[in-house]
Amino acid sequence: MIPLPFERGEYRRRLEAIRKEMARRGFDLLIVNDVANQHYITGYDGWSFYTPQMVLVPLADEEPVWIGRAMDAAGGVLTAWMKPENVVGFPEDHVQQSDRHPMDWIAGWIGQKGWGRGNIGIETEAYYYSAKAHERLTAGLPNATFHDASLIVNWVRAVKSDAEIDYLRKAARLAEGAVRAAYEAIAPGVRECDAIASIQAAQVAGSPDFAGDITALPPTILGGENASAPHIMWSDRRFGANETVALELAGAVRRYTAGLARTLQLGPTPAKVADTGKAVIEGMDAVLGTIRPGIAAEEVEAAWRKVIRRYGLKKESRIGYSIGVAYPPDWGEHTISLRPGDKTILEPGNVLHSILGMWMECWGIEVSETILVTAGGCETLTKFPREIHVKS
């Protein structure tokens, strides 16, 4: 057996919180399609989500059920905390067939279990849950009434336990190592792909004490004209002699992710880059000076906006979001956002990735921190110099 990330008691506490919300909404069963939420509830960890899989949480005090491809059920027995009979595999002859669908079989199994009636909450906003899957599942359960239950689990996840925070601290060490590797590898004439190879080595094998995971978002290094597009991928392009390079990297341990963005300058720092860097770093100081329990998320963004307005700058996109356990293609939790209009009140145990990116024409600057809300204020889990790193 692969050691569980957490004690079983933690999983039961999570279930208690989820069921409390299910009861409030009148759900008899919750169908969980978000892969990160599945892991959060069960501990199951495998790269099997390219075929349909789900976790079923009944309102009754029973263990949840993981359902996925038959060949991956063995992985469920190895990694999930439930008893083996609560790990269920649908037949291999339902995989990627034109005349049948896994949800046909899964609907039948749910019905035989006696869970096919009443009110069923289902995550409809999930990356790997297709329109066809939803159509076939609901058609196979005609006696149920379905309700959108997206983000129920995500909001439970928004407050981290001490054990989760420990993984995030470890992930932060890997993120710092990834930025150090980037600083060392990137130089004029070096290919982007070769720099990425060094970064990924640090992300996965950067500590002798624990393993790194694949991060939910790939490493992002933005140099030259690419720096104006914040999510463009690497290539075999070579870095120029006088480029500003924005780095958005992360570390992940047991799927818990800490993000860390920094900026590298090859050659002398242009005045416009230095001035914008000063504004961004001052803005981060304002963010960190504002975050504390009882503050609304929008107040944090307002503190940042007040700073950059003095410099004649503006940023349309949000400046942060809740972060924690994550699977591709995204490491955000889709709950708290640091932006105007988000009135979520911060509380101890929230963890935020505040990313202050300014993407200009042919250059950009990024600075971020992974921030824990504490009883007395906040703490940056990532601890790395924020100044633009100049490499001449």
C-alpha cells in the first residue's frame, strides 16, 4: 500500500463538512467529477482521468465510492483510504467505444446500489466531465432529480488543515529551487526548452527528503515578444542578449501546489522595467500588509490597485486566488479571487497565490507569493528575493 497523504480522521472530517452542505441543500448523493476534489475526498492518485471517473458521496454515513476504469481500480486500492469494495472499475469494453459509454454502466451501478432516486448533486463544472458523459449519466438515472453542485467541495478545501499546510511548505521549497534553477540556466543563446528541462528537474527531484509532483500548470518562461502573452508555451527559441524574462513556476508535493513568479533581466535593466518592477514590489508589500482574517478579498486587490495607480499603471485581471491540491490543467481552487466584487471574508487557513503580473509590449514582469492567512495576519510560504534578478 502507498502511504496515505493524511490520517483517515482527516478524510472523515472532510466528509463531515461536505455532508453538512449536502444536507443544507437537500442532496441525497453527491457526484464528484473534479479530479482534485476526488483526490481530496479519497486520496486516490493516478493519471487515469482521461477516461471517465467519479467519486460518489452518499449523505448517509458510509465511505465514499471511487468509480473509474477497471484497469485503474488496482490503483484505487493502493492509494485510496476506503475499503477495497468501495473502489469500483467499469468494464474495459466500455472504454472509448462508439456504441456504449462508461456512464451507461455507472448509471446502472448507481441504480443497483439504491442511489438512483431522490436529489443528486453533481459537479457540472469540471474539466474532464464531458457533455456526452452528463447526457448518458442523467439518461441512465431517470428517477433522480439532478442539481448543480459545483464548488461545494472546493469551498471546503479553501480552509487548510495543519497537515495540508505542511505539504504546501514543502512545495514552496521546491518552487524556490525551480526559480534558482531558472536563474542559473537562462542566459543569452540558451534554448527555452533546455531551461525548462533544468526547471522541471528541480521541481521533481529538488529535495532529498520528499518527492516533487508534476505541477498542474507547466513552467512558464516568457522572454522577448512572448512576454506580452502570459500563458504561451516554450519552444526552441534562444534567449536574447538583453531580454526581460518573466517566470511563473511552482512546486508540488503530494499534489499540494505553491506558486512562485519572479523576473530575470539579461543585461542592463531598462528604466521602464526598473520602474514597473518597483511598482509591482511595492504593490506586493501592500497586498501582504492587507491580508488578515476578517478582510474581504476585494480589499486586498484595492490595496494593490491604489499603489499601481500612483505609477500610472493598471491591471484588468485578478491578482490572486485560492490554491492547494491540484491536478492539470489548473492549480487554482476556483473559489476565492483577489479582485473587485469578491466579498469573501478571509479566514485562518486560507492559502492564496497572489500573482502580480504586468504584461507590456515585448516585455513583462511577474512577482508572486503563496500566502497563508494566519490568526494574526499572513505568512508567505514562499521565501525568495522579490527584486528583479539581473544577470549580465
